[in-house]
Amino acid sequence: MWDALMRRLSGKPQEPKLPEPDEHLALGALLVRVAKSDSHYDAVEIGEIDRILAESFGLNPVEAAKMRATCEKLEAKAPGTPDFALIIRQNVDYPHRLDVMRALWRVIIADGEHAVEEDATLSEIAHILGIQPEDLPAAD
């Protein structure tokens, strides 16, 4: 109570509370995490994430961008990749988890560059999702 009062008196806006991640937000956060894993997050990757979110959840471009922005905030606050991957594993069947891996791969290759850090992040996610190595997307 006092903290809220002090924030109002100091003129600092209170940050809106982030939603609890579900499998949709977890996917978005993983897409952001993979895109950032090589320490290079650019407009091409952001555009690909927006397209994937729009395709996956029937969103228009503005809705997809808003969802990605929320996912970026969730990703920044999350302690580690396993949190989001576990939400997906617990709520999404295997064939759709393969679709998640394909979407993550799309983000990795979106910028035309491929980094070892991206492979490491993708491998960690695949392991947590329970994806069999033979089912992983191949580099094209």
C-alpha cells in the first residue's frame, strides 16, 4: 500500500502487471529468446515472430505485434528458457511441439545468419520439449 502511494506521489507510473504465461505466451517468449540468443535481435527476426504468432493464433498484424511485445517483457523477466518450454510440453501434444520447433527454426534463419548460441538454445528447448533428435528440423 505504501509503495503504491509513494509511486503515485513521486509521479512514477506503475508498470502494468504481466499476464501469467500460458502455452501461447510461452511460445512467443521462446521465439524472442531464440532470436536474442545470438545477441542480435533485429527487425527481420521481429517480423518473423509477428508472422508466426499471427499464423499460429489467427491474429491480425497489430494483435501479433502487441502479443510479441508482451512476450518480450515476459522473456526479459523470466529466469530461464526451461520455464516456457515446460509450459508448452505440459499443454501441447507432440505433433504441435514439432510445429513449435519449426517456428523456432524459422526465427533462427530469418536474419540469414546462423550462430552457435542459437543452436545451443534450440537444443536446450528441444530437450525440454521432449523432441526426439530424428524429428528436429534440419538446416536447409
